[in-house]
Amino acid sequence: MLIPSEITLFIPYKSDTERLSVAAVWQNMGGQVIRLDRFWEKPANLLTQKFAIYGNDTFSLVSAQLFALQLISPDDLLLTKLAPIWTKRQIHTQSLDSITDSLFPIFIKSVVPKQFKAAVYQTKTDLLVETEGLAHNTQLLVSEIVAIEAEARCFVLQYTLKDIAIYEGTTSLETGKEFIQDFLDNVPDLPQTFVVDLGYSSIKGWFILEFNASWGAGLNGCAPEKVIECIIAATINP
């Protein structure tokens, strides 16, 4: 595993408290951090030939292309491939033009991240207003609605939980750690690194909410020094 002192970290120029906290830890460990403003142009005076990226989707994807880097991301359909023991709800994919009135109310998000707001939609009309302009065959993740009393963020590296923090609601974090470790011990073919959000309800217990990439996910209470390795591993250098 490379260490920050051997790697230049690229983050967006626009201030963000969480990214700046990662940058501070990175610099304290001897690494170079560059806040890219014109992120489509290569900066001068690079101290290393190894790079890592931590930022929003557009910034990260464009920066990766500029430097011929590969970003590790979870499969967009991973959630639909899990057994119900992990999701505690029914989840399937469906095209926008196949959604019928009888489904509502229902939780819907786009398969391709952030094409529109992920939410519980009360009616088909509400959904069509939100998705105006998208192609009729846009693929959606359609999920049964579940009550969520607490949410926790987990950073994972090589099937090891690096940190976990509750960012919404309150409950025992110890049972959350047990759940995610059980998941990591029993589900094969996961990415080398990823972020997973957990939900909790007193009826269903803990369950998987969604997956995100370590190169783009906010800390949501996780300690930057504990997840630095995840951020490094999420960028593959040529």
C-alpha cells in the first residue's frame, strides 16, 4: 500500500470541510495536496508521479481522464444483486417508461448516480416532474419503502471495515459493526474499496442502504485518518 508521502492528492478548489480535513491529514503524513481549480488542465510542479483523487463525480471523472487514472467504483446494480438478508426490502430495476400508478408511493433513484433526486415519490406525476427531460428508457432502482431510525456510513478496504459512524438518528453502533462485518465475511466479489451506508429500524434491524465510491463519498462522521487508505486505493495509477 502506498502512503500519502508518495502520492499527490487532488481535491476540488471549492472549499469543503470534509475534503479539507482529509487534505490536512494527508499533509500531516507528508503528502502533497493540490486543490484544482481548472481541473481539466494539468498542474505544474508535481512532486510525485502517483496520484489519488477525492472529490465530486464531475471533478473526479475528469481528473482521472486527464491523468489516465482508473477509479474504483461499486457496481451500480450491486444493491439489486444482494440477498434480502442484507437489504431487508424488495429492490428491482425498471425503466422510467414502465413505471405505473399502482407502484406508488415508492422509493426511486436512478441507476446512474444523481440523474435526479432519490426520494420516496407519492405519485407518478411527482416522479415525471422530477425526471423531466430524461430518456424514457432511463433505468431506475425501485425499492420498497422502509422506516429508517438511524443511518451509518462505513468505509471498507479489502473486506476490512476501516471506520463506521452514525450520521442520522441514534442506535447502538456495536450492532452495526457486527452487521457490516457479517456482510463482509459472507458476500464475495466486492470491490477492493467502497463506502456503504447502513440503515437501522427496530423492526428490521440493520440493512444495506446504498453503496458509494471511496473517491467521492463524504466522511459523514468517519475519521479522515482512518479512511486515507480507502481513498488511496480507490485510484489506480498506470
